[in-house]
Amino acid sequence: MFGAILGALVDRQDGDSGVEGALWGTVAEKGVKLVFPLMLTFAIGYAVQKGVGMAWNKATGDDMSSG
């Protein structure tokens, strides 16, 4: 709902009716709601994988930078 309102307000500043801006704002809001959780999940997974890798290297004495 916020995206539609913001899009309409921005579109009306250009002298348009605001309907097109409301539609684009809604599409953008739906896209953010879909993409943001995926990006957050990817970032958490990457951090966990990196941390496990570092812990494994420390536990086994493997140092990738010396080889």
C-alpha cells in the first residue's frame, strides 16, 4: 500500500494523474517483498558457510593462504 501511495505522489508531481505511478509503486513494493527475503537468506547462508569454513580451517590447521 505504501508503494502505491508514494508512486502516485511522485507521478502527480510530474503533472500526471498518478494512476501509472501507483501501479509502478505497487509493482516495486511487491518486488521488494519478494526479493529482500531471498537476498537476506542468501547473505545469512553465505555468512554461515564462511564461518564454518574458517572454523574448519582453524580446527584442521589448513591455511589456504599459505599454499
